[in-house]
Amino acid sequence: MKLTFAYYKPQFLVPIIGILWSVSSWGLSMIWGYGILQGTGPSAIVMLFFAVYEKWLWKFPILKFGNTMPNLNGEYSGNIVFHWDGANKTKFCGIEIKQTCSNIKVKSVFKRDNENSTQSVSTEAFIKTDEAGDQHLYFYYHNIGSCKHGDTLNQHDGMNVLEIINEGNKIILKGYYFTNRNPQTKGCIEVTRRIEGDK
């Protein structure tokens, strides 16, 4: 697990480390006295707390104040709109996001009638928050392409810039993408997170 602290708030991070270290050090000294556990025990407890927070606790509202990472976990569906061969075209787009408090992985599937689906996987993903508090998801991706049965989508890399629109339970990702295909392709994308039970 890669822990970067990039999305942790310093006003949460520093006091938590100090409090956990002090309390665990005092507690261990009361149980075992001063010894090797007095030095290594508090470090292990602090690391264990952040390992649990990184994977699970960061999502809970009561502890959400400690980070700036929006919870985007889930499956999204929508469309991409692009210009190709002299015409505007549309494709279905499905996105799956898995994340912790420090890391984001994005998988995308694209499909159009009479074509095979293709998949993109993010090679790097991050979230930026601007001065107004608006957040955008950026991710670079690799698409393996599809040349089956007459498909013409070759392997390529690209980038997405998606605004995160949070409407309570409903999260919309909306923005644009571009690729390094020759000729270059680009377009707009909008997907909405599916509510559990939706199909």
C-alpha cells in the first residue's frame, strides 16, 4: 500500500501523530515498564492507525475532516462525445474507480453499436482542489485498442480532466479527454455514479 499523505490535512496529521505517540508510549510504559517496546511500540501503533485510516476510516463522515480526498469509489456510466471521420459521434462509457485516501485507480470501458468494447486503465491519477474549493480528477491512461472484426482503434495513451460534481448521493464526473493517436482524437465525457441496485 502506497501512503503519500498528499490528501491529509496537516492540522489533523500532526496532532494525531503526537497524541497517538504520547498515549501509546505512556500506556506501554504502564504495562511493560520502560524497555524495547517503549521505543518501537508507539511507532507501530501510529503506523497501524494510518494503515487502517488509509484503507477504511477516511471515508467515514466523523473522520472525513482529516483529509481532502472525495470518496469516488464505485461504478459510473454515461457517454463520450467526439468528432471522427467528419461527424460527431457518441459512445457508451463505463468507469470503475477504486481508491484509498492516497491512491486512485480508474478503469474505463467504451462501446458503440457494432463494435467491440475497449478498456482503458489509468497509469497515474490524482485530484486537484482549486482556490474556490472545486475539485477535478486528472488521470493518464493506456488503452490497449481493438482491431477485431474491422475495428480501427489502435493502442494509445491519453488524459482525462473531469470536474467532480457532488450532489449529495449523486456524483457526476464531467470534462474532456485527449489522446496521442494520429490524427489526435479528443472529446467530452460525462458519467454519473450508479446508486447501488441500479442496472
